[in-house]
Amino acid sequence: MSKPTILINCDVQSRTDRCLLTVNEDYVRAIAESGGLVLIVPALQEEADLREVIGLADGFLFIGGPDYPPDWYGEEPHPETKTVHEYRAAADRALAQAVLASDLPVLGICGGHQLINVSLGGRLIQHPPGVEDHRGGKFHQVTVQGGHILRGLFGEGRIGVNSYHHQAVARGGLAAGLTAVAHADDGTLEAFEGEDQERFLLGIQWHPERCPDEHRRAIFGAFIAAVRQGRAKMRPLVR
């Protein structure tokens, strides 16, 4: 069986005369070591092309990055909010709408976790109290409870994760169709899953691609396994 194709969105950084499109290699390595083939989706395509490219995917990974525009969820920007480049904002919105409307397995990491929530009608807190405790790669404990994906990997209880984020899902701001499955000790929502247990839809606020081997391989291994399972269901019967 050929490797399943995982599409990844990319970040956009302004330069003097053009933009730079980037993806941290940790995402690519984590997918590759779990048996996936990575395709990076440029953020400068027309919306119709972005939606069409979804047809190439067996699964989709939404990566982290700067903040998403607060007007997406009806708020004015906080002074500390630093939004993604306008090209990435437009591309990510189109991609998220198309991917979430499909039945593709989806993994959202950090900003990707937030993007999924906002795209489904949820809200973010732009500058959480104690945000410095969640920046800079600090390791802390989260409690896993409920759901089926994370609980199946780690059981219910506390696990150690890293933290590099600014914004977070607002209290009471989780979108319909999603279930909270992990929280930090300060109440920050650290992970959610889709209510449909037939689909792999997982958003996590931490960065498993930068976690120790066992943790990283558990998360990405489960994602790729779900992608392979979904791909097998779509394969036509051989007569």
C-alpha cells in the first residue's frame, strides 16, 4: 500500500519584495516517521484552487502560528494580538471550511487547534491571564478526561505536555460538535475531539511534534492509522 498523503497548511512571512512561505520541519518529520507522505499547501492560491486541492488529501494537519483575526469571532483586536499574514488568514479559512465539511481525518496543533474551533463557530480568548506560563516551550501537566482518541492513547489522568501558545479557546467558547477532553491546571482547554467518534478530529493546544519520542509517536501514529483506515474504506472492491 502506498503512503497516505497528508496535506499541511503553511505560514506566511512578509519580506521586502515578496512573501516567504514556511513550515517547521518538525511537523514534516513527525508525519514521515509515522508513515505519511507530506504535501505543503501554498497560501497564495485562489480560494477555488485551495478547495480543489483537498481532493489530493487522505488527511489534513493544521499547524501552529500567529493569532487568527478576532473579527472572525466578533471581537476587536486586543493590543497584544498579532495576527497571521492576510494571505495565510484567507487561505486557512478556505482550507478549514473545506476540510471540516469533508470526512477527512484532521489534526490541529496549537494555532491549528484554535483555527478548527473558530471555523466551527467557536471563540478564542485573545490574551489569557497567566499567558506567560504557556509560552516558551514550558512543560506542564494536563488532565485527560472523556473523549476517545487521547483517552485511548494515554488513559484518563495527567500527562506532561509542552506549551508555546498565546491565545486559547475561550471559556464557554468551544464550538458545537466538539468535546473538551483535556485541560491545564489553570483551566485552559488543551484538547478537544469531534463528537462523531467515527471520524478522527483532534485539536491539541500543545506541540506533540516537539514532545519526547513516545508521546510524539503516539499522537501522530494514531492520526496516520486513522488516515489509513479511512483510506481503506474508500478503496473500491476488487472483483
